[in-house]
Amino acid sequence: MDLSPAFIARAAESFPKSPIIFDRLYVVKLFKEALNKMRIDVRNEHAAQKNHKYTFLKNNVWFALDLQVHHCH
């Protein structure tokens, strides 16, 4: 079923004892839109870190390599 309030209301009125089942397409679409909005909001919160991605990666690579060396022995 479509997620439109009009469809939901009409279905509940016409079939009061039936469960309302929503189409996966609409649920996934809403989820993706919410996830994208959250991603953009988080990115905007951390705008000061823009263009520092490789600085963080470079430092973490050496740390990760150091951990691997210690775990091998």
C-alpha cells in the first residue's frame, strides 16, 4: 500500500479488521531519504574537519600497522 494518509484512511475505513501492509518500495525510499538527511547533517556539523580526511587516515594507518605487528608475534 502507498504511504499516503488518504490511502491509509480509506483502507482503514473500508477494511477495519484488516492489517495495513505497506509496500517495501515506499518504506525503503523513506529510510534512504532519512539516512541521507542524517548524513548531510552530520557532515555539516563537522565542516571544520573538511579536507583533513587524509591526515586522519595517514595517522591511523601507522597505528593499525603497529597493532598488526604486535599481534603477529
